[in-house]
Amino acid sequence: MATEYGNPMGSGESTDYNHYIIDQGWKNYTDEDHGTWQILYNRQRELLKGRACNEFMDNLDKLGIGDSKVPDFRRMSETLKELTGWEVVAVPGLIPDLPFFKLLSERKFPAGNFIRKRAQLDYIEEPDVFHDVFGHVPLLAHPVFADYLEAYGKGGLRAHEFGTIKNLARLYWFTVEFGLINTPEGLRICGAGILSSSGESKFSLEDASPNRIAFDLKRVMQTNYRVDDYQQTYFVIDSFDQLFQETYKDFAPLYEELKIHPRQLTPDEILPEDKIIHKGTQAYACARDIEKQSA
Ligand code: PHE
Ligand code: FE
């Protein structure tokens, strides 16, 4: 896709962020590391049957992401490049916004190369190779999602100029990380943050606690989210085509409006105009808040 809105970096800023890319160091993974991958892979693979969207399950196999070893980024990228032109590059962990956007805009997906320790099987704060590869990479082989993420990267560089990165980041959070999708067979998971978490895979779809609300671009951009626990609200897209259509348009007018009428919704808030698929009881979140207060 060509740059639609002129040079997104503006003038005079350095655009070379390639120094964030490191060698994956595949040979450095120990047997224990590969074993950790195996445990996580097998657990999720089983759990995600009938829960993850088909596009995810099909591409997991197509890309040769398997159960026995941590995938080798170079080999995986060869297949991925043939399918959609994306490649996976290794980074040491979380990287700043601008290099992140720049890499996405070049169809390079930055993935952490380290893997969690056995004591952290269920929860880690920083995204590791299991989250980044198992969670994110399969959908990069889906043509429409592939275009969406590249456009998001370009959009991030633009949002930087508008001062609206926070609004755009919420779109990423509620779609790429924690999105649900409506299918003829029922709700399915498409967000990587859910797909790589055994607890949230069940919680997001089956628990009565969280809200499930139809995706609305402006609404999502105004919604605060939790980073330390399961989400209190999930947004549901109808298709990847819908997501792409709604985000392909120029965001400038929307950004202006968000700046003139700033509004921040709490993670559990429901609006009269929301298209509610499930109104959450928020029982889980309430219990957790009480737990934290007394801790
Ligand atoms: N259309 C957005 C803009 O005008 C860019 C974008 C595309 C952002 C897709 C997110 C996802 O900035
Ligand atoms: Fe992620």
C-alpha cells in the first residue's frame, strides 16, 4: 500500500530504527526453553479449538508453527513473506512507539526473542516469544489483517504528529490484542493477548463478568483499558473486512473531534448507544478489586 497521506515522519526526524532489531539467537534456546514452548503450545492448541477464529487456527499450521520447538524467525518469515510479504524480526523486548510503528509500516513484526520461565507459565508482564509468535504471527498470514496492521503502523506515525497516539493505541489494544470476532458459529477470539493466555481464552468468551460490545471506532478510541488483569470489556468485530474498511479512512477529522471533545470512558462503562452483545456483571473485576484492596 502506498503512503496515502504524505511523509508520515514529518521533516528532519530520523527514520532509521533498524538498530532495535537483533539476532533471534535461536541456538541459544535451552531444552528447558523449548519445553516451555511445548507446554504452552499444547495447552493453547487444545483450548483454542472452537474458541479461536478459523483464520488463526488454519494459519498456525500453514506457517509451520509447531509444538516441538520455539520457531526460528528466519524460517517462519520465508513462508510468511510468500503469503503476505510480512516478516518477523527479533527485538529484545518492548520497544518505543515510533520504532514499533515504523517496523509495522514496513511489514516487519517485532517479536521478543526470550521465553518466560516455568514459574510464569500463566502470566508475564512483558510479551515474550510465545505471546508474540503464537499469538500474533498466524493472522499476519491473513491478507486483510496483514494490510490492516501495515496501515496501523503508518497510522501510528501520523497519530504521533496529531498527538493522538493514546487514542490509536486503544484501537490496537481492543482489536489486535483483545479483539473478538462474530462468526456464523458464534463469538471467536482474534486478539493475540487472549490467544496466548489460557485463562483469558475462556474468560473472554464464556465468563458472565465482562461486557461484549460491537466494535465502534470512535468509542474504542475513547475507552481506557486495564493492563494488569483480564479486560472488563471486549469489542466484537463482524469481519476483518469490516475492521479494515472502518480504519482505512482518513482519521484526521476524527482526531480533531477527539481533541475538541475529549472523553475518557472507564474500562467497564456502557453507553446508551452501545450495541451490547453481552452486558457484563463485572463480578470478576469487583472481586479482584476487593482482593487487591485488602492485600
Ligand atoms: N486511517 C488511519 C489514519 O488516517 C490509519 C490507520 C489504518 C490506523 C488502519 C489504524 C488502522 O491515520
Ligand atoms: Fe502483543
